[in-house]
Amino acid sequence: MKETYDVCVVGGGAAGMAAAIAAAEGGKRVCIVEKNKKLGKKLYATGNGRCNVANTDMTAIHYHSADPDVSSFLHTCLGTEPNRELFAFLHSIGIYERCLDGYYYPRSMQASSVVWAFSDRIRALSIVTYCSEYVTDIRRRSDGYHIICGTELVADQVILSCGGLSYPSLGGCDGGIKLAEKLGMKCIPQRPALCAVITEEDTEVIKGVRVACSAQIAHGTVTDQQTGELQITEYGLSGIMIFNLSSEIGRRLEQGKSVTINIDFLQEIQEKDFLQRNESIQRNIYGYLNSYLPEKLAKYILDACELSPKQMLAELSDARMQEIYHRCKKFPFHVRGVKDYEHAQVTAGGISLQEINPETMECQAYPGLYVTGEMLDIDGDCGGYNLTFAILTGLRAGRACYDKN
Ligand SMILES: Cc1cc2nc3c(=O)[nH]c(=O)nc-3n(C[C@H](O)[C@H](O)[C@H](O)COP(=O)(O)OP(=O)(O)OC[C@H]3O[C@@H](n4cnc5c(N)ncnc54)[C@H](O)[C@@H]3O)c2cc1C
């Protein structure tokens, strides 16, 4: 039997739940179709289970897209005060924030409290949920949009909130992009982002090293530089700083370019201070470098400089010391690839921003059909940017559904 709604939301993640709540608060009869057994599965895993929902620094440089006009798109869809709008919504469902070093979390520091608050509001608004149902097609007919899944659903308006391909175990799939392609929307090729990178160099001997440093993509702009803790793994480089470079790295690799990441292991150490070693102290270069860097890394760099760790400091010329210094300041790692979707927190690429009206998230070619969250060709840095984007675009779409009439 056909079941009819004013609004059908496809995908019950952060964007979909926010969209459904907003539309239902405007008096619409709303349903959510979700392929997982329950709503918000990915949300539980965010921020290491703490849900980093927002950031004090909301400048557009933290978002990436193939679209050169991304900042004006963001300015419209996130508004001038994104955090104010986000927190007003979260407060309305009973979630209050706590800020730690510029990163916002729920006060409970538990992602589950956010999922619980969303679910309670969804129940209170009598939003119907169809879980374990996978939408394979959306067809526009004279009586509305037909949502093709296990149940026969028809709705006046549809909000697509299917997310991306990342973390298949939490719901990531190509379902959303396939729906968009069937509808004829322009899609930017997708790729994993917010992930570690695989290097050409063998890093097995330095795996496990964690070091404060800065990293820059060679021939990059200022935005292609990050500072923080580098984590070295058996396959390459990881850590938030690398995650934040991964979208741009993936884009360059996709264009067939070779990518090198230069690491500054001696951040804030001046050359004159490094050269001013006390030669009277009977030390070798290995011990000296280890006073700046973890020992495994010191050895690795000396090997790269073809220098014996036993070489005494007093025997090294200033020119040789300068060479070591500059090697540490700009140590290159050549990137072979980025990690796969199983290990990437978000998906870069997606539905082209050209298809969407940023005031409402409505698709230009399909009145009454909206696209939100990670399905779109926008990916944010680590730090709450992706959840802020998902929730606020969800709210935009949900509100547009009732503003229409
Ligand atoms: C491990 C991890 C940690 C993260 N931590 C953070 C963090 O701390 N802060 C932050 O800002 N971001 C974080 N992110 C990113 C953030 O979670 C996502 O960007 C955000 O959840 C996207 O929301 P969404 O609603 O667009 O998509 P999703 O949350 O992916 O929801 C999409 C939903 O649609 C369903 N679906 C897909 N296709 C169909 C279909 N055809 N039919 C029915 N249902 C369908 C999926 O099952 C899924 O439940 C993290 C991501 C991961 C994987």
C-alpha cells in the first residue's frame, strides 16, 4: 500500500535527522528512510565517541571543493554566524556545548547523548522512520516524488542526506551519488579525505614515532601547510595535520600530479642555535640530534644524510651541520596514495554546488528536491566542520520545505 508524506528524508545521519526535525517542526508530515538498523550510526563514532560538533574558527579556508565559488556558497548556506544557529538548534533539542581549545563537544562529552537527543525529538514530532530500507531510485511523477525502496513511498518533497562513501561499516556507500546520477545531476568524482597517506619511503623502522612538527605540500599555498603532531605508521604518515592535507593531496594525485610532503622537524629551532653545539662535550651526532627528536627518527634522518650515528660532533664541519639542519627543516616524503574509504573520515567530491541553491539546498533542476551534508562537493577539515555543515544544511533544507507553502 502506498504511504504518502509531505517530506521524505533519505538517510538518517546528522544532516537527515536535522532536516527531518526542521521540516516536522514546521508542521510537515515527515518520514526518514535509513538503510542501517537505526538512525545516527556514524554520529556515535564521531570525535572518538565525543562528537566534535563545531569549532570557534569558522573561516571558509577549512572547507574544500572543486568549485572556485565555495566560500560564497558557504557564506550563504552557513550564514554569517553558523555557531549561533547551530547551538540554538542543539539547545532546542537539549544539547549544550563545551569548548576545549576551540573545539566544541556536547557537555556530556558523549556522542551518544547527541544521537539520543536527535532520536527523542524525532519521536516527539511523530516522524516516521523506515530503518533497514535502502532507496534505489527517486522518480518524479504528477502526484509527487516516488521513493523506490521496500515500502511504496510518495512525498511532495524529498531531502537527500545519504552522506558519502567513507566508513562503510557505519553506513558509507555510493547509494547517494547513484541516486543523484540517475536524476542527471552533475557529480564531481569522489575520493577519500581526512585520512592518512601512503608514502614511497619505507617507514617501517620509524613506525610509532609521534613528533610535533609542521608539514607542507611542496608547491602548495599557505592553506596547504599544517602544524601539529605527526604520527608515523608502517605505511606512511598520519595524524590530524596529515588528515587536513589529504583532501588537497587526493585532488592533486587525481590530476596525475606527483605530491611531496615536506616536514619541518625542527620547528622554531634557529639555524644558529642548532650549529652552536658545544664541541667540547664528547657527543656523537646521534645523541645530539636525539636531544631535538625521538631517537628512531634521529637515526632515520642520519641514514638519509648518509652519516654514521657514531660521528663525533667535534669532527663535523659547519657546512655538514648546516646540511643536517636543512634536511631536518625540509624532510621530503613522496606520496604514493591516500588511504581508502575504510580509513577516511569523509568523502571529497560529490554533487556539484552548481546544482544547488545555497539558501535552501534545493536542486535547481528539481523543485522540491534538496541535497544536504556530505553528499555535496564540500569537505571540511578535522575539528567539527563536517558536522556543522551537515546539520546546518539539513536545517536549511528542512525549513525550506515549509517555507515553500
Ligand atoms: C570515524 C569518524 C569520525 C568523525 N568525527 C567527526 C567529528 O568529530 N566532527 C565532525 O565534524 N565530523 C566528523 N566526522 C565526519 C562526519 O561524521 C560526517 O561528515 C557527517 O556525519 C556527515 O553527515 P551526513 O548526514 O551528511 O552523512 P552520514 O552521517 O554518513 O549519514 C548518511 C546516512 O544515509 C544512509 N544512506 C545512504 N544511502 C542510503 C540509501 N540509498 N537509502 C537509505 N539510506 C541511505 C547511510 O546509512 C547513513 O546513515 C567523522 C566521520 C567518521 C567516519
